[in-house]
Amino acid sequence: MDSATVALASPASDDRRFWHSLRTRVDTILEDHRVLPPPPAAAATRGVESERGKRLREDSLMLVRGLDSVAASLAQLSDTLTAAQKGVSALATCSSQARECERSAGVDEEEEEPKAKRLCGNSFDAAGLDGDSPVAGKEAAAGSDAEETAGVKLQQGTGGVQASTEVAQSTNLKRARNLAVSMASRATALARELKNIKSELHFMQERCGLLEEENKRLREGYDNGAAPEEDDLVRLQLEALLAEKSRLAQENANLTRENQSLMQLVEYHQLTSQDLDDSYEDVMQGMRLDFSSPLGKISDDEEVPVTPAEVPSSPEE
């Protein structure tokens, strides 16, 4: 029984021992790494390189997203342009069909007039050939009169129908002409707009190509390391921006100082003007001016009473 329990417990104890030794080994490795830190210069350079790599990676990802969005917008714009071009072509075909219908109607009208003249001439020739005998001439004349009256009636009826059909056809032709003119003007406007959109699309494609080249250059620089001239350029730009910022901050401080001094001067002038107004009013109220008639002429015998304030004090006293 004891041997069985030892046999069963030995694999677990071996595993426990193995994991314990592995853990102690890992702890010793970590302690060694903590005891021997990397030099500060190397850590600083690694930190700068990591920050630069992160920045370049973020910039490249942002450029890739921007290029993807531009490509999607260009694809959508190309679809809309193709649809607009199809619509313009359809309008052009409709206008050309309307013009062809108008031309064919004019040609048909021109061809109908000489046919009617030929039919009238043939009828008159037949009547002249059949009129050799007098009886036959009379019968032919009576028949021709009846035929003429029937033909006149028929011609009047057909003329009314033909006039109504001609009026309807002319109105339809006018409508078709107006529609064709409006469609042609619309097609020209759409063609002009399509030309402008094509020029904008060409400009956007050129811009997209420039962005792709810049993205490629940035990727190559990220793979091969950033170029020193680019770092110098960025550093110079940052220094110029910082100098401009400090100058603007100093100018702002000077302006705020001047504004504060001007506000103090305004307050001082307001206070002094108020004090002067108050003192002037007090003086004018305290004065008692006597505008009565002067005293009579004093005789030589009379003595003028002298107040103690008017007695001159001798230097001996």
C-alpha cells in the first residue's frame, strides 16, 4: 500500500520540483536584469528611436487611411461620371432621333404635293382621249362632271381630314422641336459640368499620386532609418516656431502691461477730476461776495477803528 502511494505521488512531486526550479531560474534571471540596468545613453537613444518609430508608424498608417479614403471617393466619383456620361449620350440620341423624325416628316410633305398634281394631270388626259365622238363626248362630259363633283366632295372631305392631321402633325413637330432644343441645351450643360468634374478628377489623381510617392518615401525612410536632413529640417522648423511663440508671448506680456498702466492712468485722472470738482463747488459755496454800495468819505478828524489783526507788530515786541 505504501509503495503504491509513493509510486502514485512521485510524478506530481517531480512536476512540482520542475516548476519550482523553473520559477527560481526565472526569478534569478529577472533579478540579474534588474541589477544590471542598461546605460542611460543607450536607454535614451532607444527611447528616442522607439518614439520616432512610433511616430513614423502612426504617420504611415494615417497616410494609408487617407489614401484609401481618397481612392474610395475617386471610385465613387468615377461611377457617377460614367452614369452622367450615359445620361448625356441618351439625351443626345433622343435629340438626334427627334431631328430625324422632323426631317422625314418634311420630306414626306414635299413628296405628297407632286403626287397629287400627277393624279390630276392623268385624269384630265384620260378625259381628252375618250372624247372623240359627240355622244361619247357628251357622256364623257356628264361622267366627268359627276366625277368632278364627287371628286370635289371627296377632296373637300379628305382636305378637312388632311388639314386636321397636318395641324396635329405640326403641333407634334413643334413639341418635338422644343423638347429636342431643351434636351440639347441640357446635354451641353451636362457635358460642361462633366468636363469640369473630369478636370477636378485629374487634379485629385495627381494629388493622390504625389501622396503615394510621399508615403512610399516615408515607408522607405522608416525601413532604412530617418534621414538626417529631414531631422534637421524638422528641428529648424520647431526652433523657428518656438522662437515665434516666445516673441509673441513677450509681445503679449508687454501689451498687457501697457494696458494695465493705461487703465491705472485713466482711474487716476477720473479720481483727480472728481476731487477738483468737489473742491471747486465747496469754494464757490463758501465765498460770500458783498456787492452793496461803498461807505461814505471819512473825515480827517474821525479815526478809523483798527482791529487787532490790522495792528502791525513791531520787531521789538
